[in-house]
Amino acid sequence: MKTILIAGLFHETHTFVDDTTSLSDFQFRVGDAMLDCAGDASPLGGALEFAQKQNWQIVPVLDARATPSGTVNDDVLEIWWAELKARWQHDCDALFLVLHGAMVCESFPDVEGEVLKRIRSLPRAKEKPVFGVYDLHANFSPAMARHADCLVAYRENPHTDARESAGRTASLLAQHFESGQIPKIQLRQLPVVWPPTGTATAEDPMRALESRARELESGDIWAINITAGFAFADTPNTGVSLQAITTGDASAALDELESLALELKEVGARIDPPVENVMPKICEPADGLTVLVEPSDNIGGGAPGDGTGCLRALVLHRIENAAVCLNDPEAVRALSDLQINGKRSLALGGKGSRFDEGPLELEVKLISRSDGRFELEDKQSHLASMCGDFFDMGNCAVVRHAGIIILLTSNKTAPFDLGQWRSQGIDPERLNVIVVKAAVAHRAAYDPIAARSFTVDTPGPCSSDLGRLPYKLLTRRRGDAEF
């Protein structure tokens, strides 16, 4: 029986937003509490299920996750590391990690690389296979390649395959046990940075790259990762990269994929039209739901989720039967003493980012309140890869201004599951227009119910126009990093 230590550290860090991410923002599961995830939709759940089927002895160490947000306080890393170090078992057969790959702390721009380096310093850890799964939007570093044996990325964006990817990684660990072979990670960093809106795997450039990568996986190439990178992090490793998990030399395969990526470089560098340029089309009636996508306030990318750009446009153009969600706990609290159907003037949104125009003063009617907890309708969604089967929006209030429904939440909620709306008594399919604060990951939920969709630019920290961001540490270099 093989003994496998399992640990997780998962955060996508937006270094350009104003807030920081503290210990209280993380959800920690320590020891046997991690086993509650077995069978759920998260990558940890997928890893645990595979391990159980293999009859591996699982040693759950700890798992820490937080919603994408600003730079993480150092004490989060140090507390996580102290717990792992204390629970380390030098006689284990392998370590399995569930990572994001784009976590940044105040003193560590490459948290995953730092963690893996520290792990190798533990007693007898240098001889242990270190395998793991990570998010397609990682900023993959040489340290990650140097200190791990096999790290496997999601292949889908939206991330509908996070759980499956964890199982795929675990199957490669089983292959290691059966064959006795230890792979290495051959890394190729590309001089390319794409905004999240340019990284959907149903479209080029990612579609072409993923397709060709699958064809190149054979023989001594166990897996090839197409890592899209996370553009909203100012680090030396930000950007697109390729990795081959191999027992041989995958340089030729990486050469081919690099050439293809450079050929398609401009396809991924998309910039969205301003919302005002699109509003004449929104005002035209459509037979069904219109989705107005606001990636500059992309909650899944670390934005505050309270941007007022699209809301202002809906109000200005008097759009009827529309809905928007704002993460605004201050507004929720301000409504706590108001009776249902009561009216009050509120300063809504515009509090979380210096890029926004600021709060929008509106008179609203209170429709309902709730505790904000809901079960995900799609257990394979991008949101499920982050939280499992349930999500807690915190205390919520639903208000109406003219023809616009506004869902106010107390916790940032990435709009990747329609249960967010239905749990509040709102059927998104009966709306004319709905604002979605996302880039790509919303599509699995909203594309099937939308008659049309428009992606627009508004003031916000996740604009697809990367030229607006004040990068200082970003460098892109070419060449292999083989370890």
C-alpha cells in the first residue's frame, strides 16, 4: 500500500488591486477535515477519489483556498508551511499537491515555487516524487519545474475539467509507481502575455495549442501543459508557458508549440469595445436573454465585483427587465432595517477599485433578503473547481431600481453558476439583459441560455487592455528550463 500525503494551496492573486488578502479570507481544512471533499467537484475531491480507488493510504495534511483577490499577506504562507512541516511524514511514498500557480505574497512573487523549494528541504523529501494539479492560468516558474516531478494543468477554460485533471495527475503518479520511472518537467516560457478574455479553449489561440498538445503526447512525453498565464499579476514569470512532463527530451514538441503560439500571439491579445459603443445594440430588442459581459470587473480574476460601469449604462439607457450583481456588503448592511417593499436611496458599488468612477446614488426598492448560501447547479463548473458543491455569498439583498434588479452580496461571488440567481428567486432566462462580471469562465453557465452576448470594456482593474497596467517586475524570456 502506497502512502500519499495530500495538501492544497489555492489562490489567484491580482497584484494591481488595492486590497490585500489576509488569513481570515482563506478557508482552511486541516487533517481529516479534508476528507469531506472526497466526491465533491473540486480538484481535491478528484484526487481523493482516485487515491481511494487505488487503495492508497491517504495522509491529509491541509488545504487552504480563497477567492481571487489582492496580494496575500505573508503570514498565510508561513502558517500553511508550519502546518505542512509539522505533519510531514518522511516515510511517505509521494506528495500530491493541489495548487493554483498564480499566488503572490508580499515577500514572495512565486509562492508555489517557494513552497516546492521548502518541501525539498524536509527530511528525505528530495527522494520523494512530488506530483500535483494546477490551474490553466498559472504563471509557471522555473522553481516550480525544478522542485516538482509532475505538475499537470487543467485543459479547459472555463475550467470544467478541474476535478478530472486532478484524477489525470494521480493516474500519472500511479504510472510512476508501476513503471519506476520518474519524469521531469521541461519548461518553455514564451514572450507572450494574454488577457483572460483571450484564453478561452473553445477559441484560438488556446484551442489550436491544446489540440496539437494532445497529438504530441506519446511515448516518453507523459503530458503537455498549455499554461495561459494570469496577466493581472506583476511577477517575473507572468505570461504564457509550456511544460512537457517527460522521461526524455521534449524540445522538438515544445519548439513546434512555441512557433504556433507566436503565430497566434495577436489572436489572444484582444481588447474589448467601450460599453457606450455597444449600448445601441443592447437597446435593440432580442428574442431572448442578452448577456453583457464586463471583464474589467472580473470577480474570478480578483476584481472587487462592485464596478458601476455597466450599471451606469443600464440606468442611462433605461434598460428594462435587466439584472446586475454587485458585491457591496456596506449597501447590504444599510438595508438591514428596511421593510420588504420599502424604498431607500443608496450609494451603490464603486468602493473597491480606484479605476471605477465611484458609487452610484440610486433610489431602490427592497425585494428580498437571504443568507446567500446556495448549492451549485453545475458540479463541473469553474466555481466548483474553486469551492466544491456549495457557495456562500454572505448576507444578500435584492433591490430594484426602475427596470433593473440588483443583487447585493456580502462576499465576492464569481458568476459561474446560475444557482446564484435562482437561489434568490430570480430566473435569469426570463430577463432581457444580465450583466456578468467575468471574462470567460461564465460561458459554461450563460451560453446555453443566451440569445446573444456582448463583451465590453468599462473602468476596472481587469481590463483586457494590458497597456493600462503599471508592470514593474514582468519579464519574458525564451528558452528551455530543464531539471
